[in-house]
Amino acid sequence: MDTLDTYRRIVQDVLREYVPLQYSHGNIQNEAVFDHETDRYLVISVGWDKFKRIHGCLIHLDIIDGKVWIQRDGTEYGIALELEAAGIPKHHMVLGFHSLDVRPYTEYAVA
């Protein structure tokens, strides 16, 4: 299995862990959205909290040029740690939510 297929499998496996999470309030569910053609992977939170509509992106990952780009990370501890533990090295992950001038000071890839 090549690196790209391995990263796709890891990303999907890690994100699937967030789908069954229950929120302490409201009627909110997480949904995994995987686009295999463009290598976009999301976990979306959808539902209602009393009279307020909830619809937001919890996690957004892209695979671009062989690297996993973390575009949005709404997790408590950081999705990068989970991806690394599952086998994706730090130098193959880009913290896309950081600006270009901040990325060189992280332990992750710049781009």
C-alpha cells in the first residue's frame, strides 16, 4: 500500500472516531464527510440546541501534495496528535489554520 492510500485510511479511521460522540446538551450529531476525489475529509456537527440551529465544521482535513493539511481543528486535544499516533509523521502534516509566518515555529511541515 502506498503512502497516499495509507494516509487516506488513517485520516478516515481517526475521523470516524468522532462520529458517535454525544454532546452534553441539545440534539446534535456528528457526520463524517469524505470526498475521495478531492481528498477532503470533514466531521460536521448538525442539530439543534433548544431553538438554536447548530451546523458547523468540527474537523477539516485535506491531503494536498502528499501532506495532510489540518484546515480546522475543533477537538479538545488536537487532531494532529491522533494522526501522529496513527502513523502520519509531523513533517507530513501542515497546520493550515496557522498563518504562513507562524508555521516555521511549529514542529510540523510549513507547506
